[in-house]
Amino acid sequence: MGRRRQVLHGAALSLLLLAAVADAQQTDPGDAAALNAVFAKLGQKALSSWNISGDPCTGAATDNTNIDNNPPFNPAIKCECTGGNASVCRVTRLKIYALDAVGPIPEELRNLTALTNLDLSQNYLTGPLPSFIGELTRMQYMSFGINALSGPLPKELRNLTDLVSLSVSSNNFSGSLPSELGDLAKLEQLYIDSAGFSGPLPSSLSKLTKMKTLWASDNDFTGQIPDYIGTWNLTDLRFQGNSFQGPLPATLSNLIQLTSLVLRNCRISDTLLSVNFSKFTSLNLLFLGNNSLSGSLPSSVGSMLKNLDFSYNQLTGSVPSWARNSQLNLVANNFGADISSNSALPTGLDCLQRNTPCFLGSPKSSSFAVDCGSDRPISGSDNSLYEPDAVTLGAASYYVTGEPTWGASNVGRFMDASNGSSIIYSSHQFLNTLDTELFRNARMSPSSLRYYGIGLENGNYTVTLQFAEFAFPDAQSWKSRGRRVFDIYVQGERKEQNFDIRKVAGGKSYTAVRKQYTVPVTKNFLEIHLFWAGKGTCCIPDQGYYGPAISALSATPKLYSIVGRPNVLSYGELRSATDNFSPNNLLGQGGYGSVYKGKLTDGRFVAVKQLSEASHQGKKEFATEIETISRVQHRNLVKLYGCCLEGNKPLLVYECLENGSLDHALFGKGKSSLDWPTRFEICLGVARGLSYLHEESSIRVVHRDIKASNILLDANLNPKISDFGLAKLYDDQKTHVSTKVAGTFGYLAPEYAMRGHMTEKIDVFAFGVVVLETLAGRPNYSTEDENKVYIFEWVWELYENNHPLDMVDQRLEEFDSEEALRAIKVSLLCTQGSPHQRPSMSRVVAMLTGDVEAPDVVTKPSYITEWQITGGNTTYMSTDVSGQPSSAPRPNSPSSRTSSPFLSSVMDEGR
Ligand SMILES: *[C@@H]1O[C@H](CO)[C@@H](O)[C@H](O)[C@H]1NC(C)=O
Ligand SMILES: *[C@@H]1O[C@H](CO)[C@@H](O)[C@H](O)[C@H]1NC(C)=O
Ligand SMILES: *[C@@H]1O[C@H](CO)[C@@H](O)[C@H](O)[C@H]1NC(C)=O
Ligand SMILES: *[C@@H]1O[C@H](CO)[C@@H](O)[C@H](O)[C@H]1NC(C)=O
Ligand SMILES: *[C@@H]1O[C@H](CO)[C@@H](O)[C@H](O)[C@H]1NC(C)=O
Ligand SMILES: *[C@@H]1O[C@H](CO)[C@@H](O)[C@H](O)[C@H]1NC(C)=O
Ligand SMILES: *[C@@H]1O[C@H](CO)[C@@H](O)[C@H](O)[C@H]1NC(C)=O
Ligand SMILES: *[C@@H]1O[C@H](CO)[C@@H](O)[C@H](O)[C@H]1NC(C)=O
């Protein structure tokens, strides 16, 4: 414990009397030398108001100044002088309190043998508690609380037979308590909480019959809580967060003078029958939570008992009448649902029992995110909207957000805290995060804090918890000795034990720590439970500063790793791969979203497509779809590595292809990099890819948006079709008639554009257009030469005039005329007006390779005739077939198709 209220009986009074005595008094030279040496080593200097004459035992040291709770007198001493005028003064009190004195306990302290009261608490003393401390045999009150002392407690303490109070709380000692402590017959107060001790309590402690106050929380004491404590004179007993076992001591009922009894989380198995709680007439605080208590609540308790915690046990039965006048915590027991009808208890308690059936429902949401303790929503860098969570939660209360998508509950009461706020705030800049705002507020709980996801879709979820420590500075200060330690459970499974935010952050405060777990959601319900098992310090830097704290959390359907891919890609990974989606890495932008170039940590380059919005499907279905698509693999299809569905905008991760898109390669100015064999192989490759998609793949995929900008070229200029299957994600049409048309002008088959009639033949049509563009080295629509604005018109004219090969790109120095003619015929076949007249893609492949002859005579499609009539303004191209406002984009012009390797506009962008 920090600021111990140390009782000082006779000493202060006698000093007061001595204060008036005259000048000739002098500090014992040995004491003066020792004191000066101690001060020098600990970097302290007496304040001028005290060390007036240069002799330590003058001024405040001998007058009636009260040095307790008197900040101006710190450090301070008190002296006792004897022998009249020529008397000698000995130092009896020494206080160096909360001054961050750093270093080992100075050797010279041993010469101050007249000390009765030593307070070196709340500094940064290191090393052992030296055995010479046993030589200071006049000691009555001694505190080394909140320092960094280590090693075992010295046996020599046994010689301090006048010791009334000993505090070594919040240090880093080790080993068990020495049995010699039992010799301290006058000991009334022992503060050893968070001190690092372990093992059973020695039986010799039975001799400490004057013991009134024992604070021993947060060690690793084992064995049964000894029966002999019933012979002590206890008023205040704190044992939580140890590893005891067995029943409550049978003698407990003897301790009728108890005012406070904390046996929380002590692994006690008991039925409460052996203890007569009505005998505790002074008891005010009873903490028995987190044990294995069964049976029912005591039928009567002492009349002063107003704060009772029985949470996290297996209690059953009814709630007695005394509950009406008390703060009673019954969370997480086996009381039935009817407990909510008891008007003496907080509402909603039924939802906080074990196996609660509350919140079960049909799935309404697939994710949620909370900025714990915040009073306003914050948009995170992960694209999640973190909802506010500023409701004040009482000792056993919960709340649920409106939808409901999530809720929170809290249990417990901050011990010894004056205000005990459960929401903490810091304006500090936080490290290791892009979202400092998320960390400004945090929610803290004295015992147990739970967040619930309600009505979630079932499936695997990624739960991300974010923490940052606030109040323990990184300096050598007693404040840095604070330890916040708690356990984390998700879906009832313990994920972290003795979790210490600051430790995980490398011993640093104001540094974000992220924990991520994959958990199953089965009953549309997710529980994140932060639980204080009584571990860690309780009161650094202030009383009531302990227990779990959390800054933000989110739950998103699990990031779906794609079958056979070892790399699971997280949002964070993709964000850093793309340099936080830097515009410099933007490869293109289109109807589905933006595409960024990225480099994974393994050095692999990828293309990350950030879809502009979620599909209408649930995330799970979406992911299943992606997984299905990723299984469709062919050398002429762009490989889909995976996706990431954290956040609102799904990310698709593709292999990155070195040579960009076909439209770039074809339609650029100057000499084309694509020679004839390459162009022909591209046509063939695309045909093979489509043939696979349509006829060979395990699932039939109609691409719906075949165009030059969706054909990517690898390092060897092999073509690969990108974006296949995407249209399906956004339009799960069950029939052949699609309600919305996706696709790009100039490549749209007439039956699809006009009636939304969708078969794989629309891809065949678009493929025909791509082949024409590839042969001609020009886009299907180009105003460059007014005689050949539309590729169809122009090619048909040449074809009908028996000069079909004139359409081949003039920039090509040579080409295979046989192949070219085959390709022209194939493309004219593919772009026939009636889908039935167009060949299948496998037939297209056969015709291109020459395995099957391409028929000579084909009819000029009627839509071209219509075009000619309207001067290029065909009906279908200007009709708003998608039902969208008719601000339909014009056919692609060279200028508008400059940089979209993956995507270009689709008709119904308004989706
Ligand atoms: C402490 O006392 C010992 C023996 O009485 C003496 O040798 C030593 O010098 C003293 N130390 C100081 C700092 O006065
Ligand atoms: C008291 O004052 C004298 C003279 O200034 C100094 O030498 C001595 O170190 C002081 N004592 C303490 C404990 O600061
Ligand atoms: C103490 O000293 C004072 C003056 O300094 C003197 O009057 C008094 O008699 C002395 N008392 C004793 C007991 O020596
Ligand atoms: C403690 O006291 C015993 C005698 O009661 C003595 O033998 C021993 O040396 C003392 N130890 C210390 C550290 O003073
Ligand atoms: C506590 O002591 C142990 C050794 O017993 C050491 O490993 C650990 O670092 C110490 N912790 C602190 C906070 O000083
Ligand atoms: C127990 O403590 C009370 C005061 O709290 C005191 O009056 C009584 O004498 C003590 N009993 C023993 C045996 O020390
Ligand atoms: C959740 O993950 C586990 C283990 O990774 C897996 O066995 C299980 O099939 C997954 N459940 C669902 C619904 O995807
Ligand atoms: C095509 O139609 C648009 C509007 O629909 C009109 O502005 C344009 O003049 C037409 N072009 C021709 C060549 O008729």
C-alpha cells in the first residue's frame, strides 16, 4: 500500500515537550555523519526550514512541527534529546517519502540505531533489504512500500521486537515469508501486498496475536488460509489474488472485530455454512468473489455489512431480505433467470449469470468496434467506425447499444478509491499506433469488464483489443513501479493470464498494444471478458488505480485465408505493404474501387484492390465467394492471393503483373512493344482463359467485363484476365436476366446491354472486340480519324470490300497474314448480334489455332446497320438500361482510358 496511515502514539508527544529545550543540544556525531551520508547517497538535502543551524537536530527536527502528511517537511527527521543542557540528540525518525530517491539502501543507515520510525516508501530503492536492518532494534514503524527492492526478506527482522508496523508492499522480493516474522510479537500491521512472495504462510505467524491489519494481496501464497488467523486481532484482512486452496478457515467467525474482509480470488471452496456472518457486527466490506463458493447466501449478516461481493461463484437459491439495504454483487453465479424479478437488485442481473440466455437473436450485423470510454465515434485507420462507450457503469451493471449490436457490463467497486472513476483520459500522444485518438479514453474496471457482440453472424471472428498504459511513467520513479495485471478471456477461453500492458509494450507507457484473437461465434454472441484476478498493484499512482483497462476493441469476421495460401494477410500488413494506401502506389481506379501496388514483407509484389464498398452479401458469403473465385486458377487468369475483410472496405490481393494492362501496351503512341506473334498469343491466351472460365473450371464464371484494360500482361507478355468473378460478388443473379448491367461501353453485347440477358456469350462478344483492338492497335472507339471512329463499322467496311488485312496495325513491320485473317474472322463471328451465332470459347481457341476452320461467310450484324443510320448514336448505347440516371458515360475515349489497368468504369457505378 502506498500512503500508509502510520499511527504514531507517544513519539510525537515527547518531541513536542523536548522542543522547548535549549541550545546546547547537539546531534550525536555518529548520527549526524550517518544521516548526511544517507542523504548524500540518496540525493536528498534537508530543507532550509529544518536544517537551520547546520546541525540536523535543530529546527523542525526538534520543534513541534508535525512531519506527517506535511509536504514541506519531506525529507525530514525527528530527534530525541536526553541529558539536559549538554544533552545529545539521536535521530529517531527519518522520512524520505515519495521523492524518487534512487539506489540501494545506504549502508550508513545501520548507524542510526535510535530510529523508531523509518519511512522510505515510494522511492526507487533497489537491491536487497539488508540484514543490518535487524540491528535497528528500537524500530516500531518501518516502511519500504513501493520501491524496487529484491531478494528475500531478511531473517534478521526477528530482532525488531518492538516493531508494530512493517510495510514492504509493491516491491520485487522473492521467496517465502521467513518464519522469524513470528517473533515480532508486537506486530499489528503487516503490508506485504504485491511484494513478490510465494509459498505457504509460516505456522510461526500464529504467534502474531496482536495482528490487526494484514494486506497480503497479489503474491503467490499457497496452501490453506491458516486457521490461526482466527486467533489474531484482525480488523482488516486482504488476501485476494493468491493461490490458496481449500475451505474458509473454521475460525473465521471468531474475528468479530473485522471491518473489512477481502478473500476474493483465493481459490476457496466452501459452502458458507461454517461461517456465522451475523457475528461480524463491525464488518462493512466483504469480498468473496471469484472462489468456488456453492450453496446459498447467508440468511443473515452483520448490520454494518453494506458492501458484499459474491460474484463469480456457484451460488444458488434465493436472495435474502438483507440484500435490500446493501450493495450486493451476485454476477456470474447460478441464480436463475428469476433473479431479475428481485427488485432489491440491479436490473439485468439475469443476463449476467452463468450460461445467460440473453442477447440470443437472429444475426443483424457482422462486425462492431468500440472506442472504450469515449463519448464520440471515431473513425479508425482500419476503416472501422469505433462507437462511443461513455455510459457510467456501476458496481454490477450493464448496457446494450440501441441496435443492438453490442453491449458492456461491469462488476466491482474500486477499493480505497476516493472517486473510483471507471473512465480514464489522457491527452498524451500515443506511440505505436496511427490512431492516437482511440487511446485518449480507456475504460477501467475494479474487477470485471465484459463487452458483448450481440446478434452477430455466426462464424470465425477476428477480435482485436487495443490497450495503452497511462499512468506509470517510464522513469526511475516509484510511480513506474505500478503494475496493471489482468486476464483476458474471449468466448470464455482464457487468452492471456497476468496480462500487463506496459510489459508487453516493452516497459513503456503511452504505447499502444494490440492483441488479436480468432474466435468462433456460434450463438450469434461474442463475449470479451477482461478480468482482474487481484494481481498487480492496487494503488499506484493513486488509490483505486488497478484492474483491467482497455482503449478500443473491434470484432470482424475472420480474415479469410485463401485455400492453399500460407500467407494470411491482415489489414495492417496490407496497409504497410501499400504505404498506407499511398496515392503514389495507386495503379488505377475503377468501378469496383482503387488498385494499389504493394510489397509484402516477404518481398512479393502484389496488387491490392480496395473495393469501394461492401457487397450486398454478408461478409461470410462474400468471403466464401472470394474463396471460390480464388480456386479458379489458370495460367491466363490473374491469381487472387487472398482477401482481407477487416474494416468496411474489403481488400482483394492479386499477383502483381509487371507489364500492366493490354490497353496501355496497345494504344500508346509511337512504336508498339507488341509484335505480331505476341499479339496473336495474347488473343489465344485470353481465349484460353475465357474457355477455362466458361467451360472447364469447377464453377462457371461469366466475366461480364472483358476489355483490354482487364487483360494484364506478365513479364513474358503472357495475357492474364483480371477481375473475373467480381461481377458475381455484386450481383447474385439467379436467372439469366440480370437486373443490373455491369460492363463497359464498346464491349457490351447488344442483348446484354438492352435486356440484361446474360450468358457467357457476352464475354465472347467482348472478346471479339478485344481481338479487333489487338489486331488494329486502336480502341474500339476513337475520334482520331473521323472515317474510322467505330471499329466495327471500319472493319466491316474493309471486310466487305475484301481488304480485311488493312485493319492490321500499321505500326507492325510484319505479321502472319494467315493468322491475322483467322483472327479477324473469329472476331467477326464473336461479335455477331445474336448470341446463338457466336461460337463457344473452346471453339474460338480451336479456330484461332487452326484446328477448326473459321467459317468464311458471316452476316453483318444489324446493330452496325443501326449505327450507321443514327451516325454512331445507337439506341442501346444511349438507353439507360440499368435504370440509373442517364448520365451514362460516353464510350471510352483514349483520354479517359489512360490509367486503369484493372478496372474501368462500369455502367452502374452508383451501386
Ligand atoms: C558507522 O559506525 C561504525 C562503527 O560504529 C563506524 O566505523 C562508521 O564510520 C560509521 N559510519 C558513518 C557513516 O558514520
Ligand atoms: C545541514 O546543513 C549543513 C550545513 O549547511 C550541511 O553540511 C548538512 O549536510 C545538512 N544536513 C542535511 C541532512 O542536509
Ligand atoms: C542550562 O543552561 C542554561 C543557560 O544556557 C542555564 O541557565 C541552566 O542552568 C543550565 N541547566 C543545567 C541543568 O545545566
Ligand atoms: C539479533 O539478536 C540476537 C540476540 O537476540 C543476536 O545474537 C543477533 O546477532 C542479532 N542480529 C542482528 C542482525 O542484530
Ligand atoms: C524482479 O526480480 C526478478 C528476479 O527475481 C527479475 O527478473 C525482474 O526483472 C524484477 N522485476 C522488476 C520489475 O524489477
Ligand atoms: C485487539 O484490538 C483492540 C482494538 O482494536 C484492542 O483493544 C485489544 O486490546 C486488542 N487485543 C489484543 C489481544 O491485542
Ligand atoms: C473456424 O476456424 C476453425 C479453426 O481454424 C475451423 O476448424 C472452422 O471450420 C472455422 N469455422 C468456420 C465456421 O469457418
Ligand atoms: C448523338 O447523340 C447525342 C445526344 O444523344 C447528340 O448530342 C449527338 O449530336 C448525336 N450525334 C450524332 C452524330 O447524331
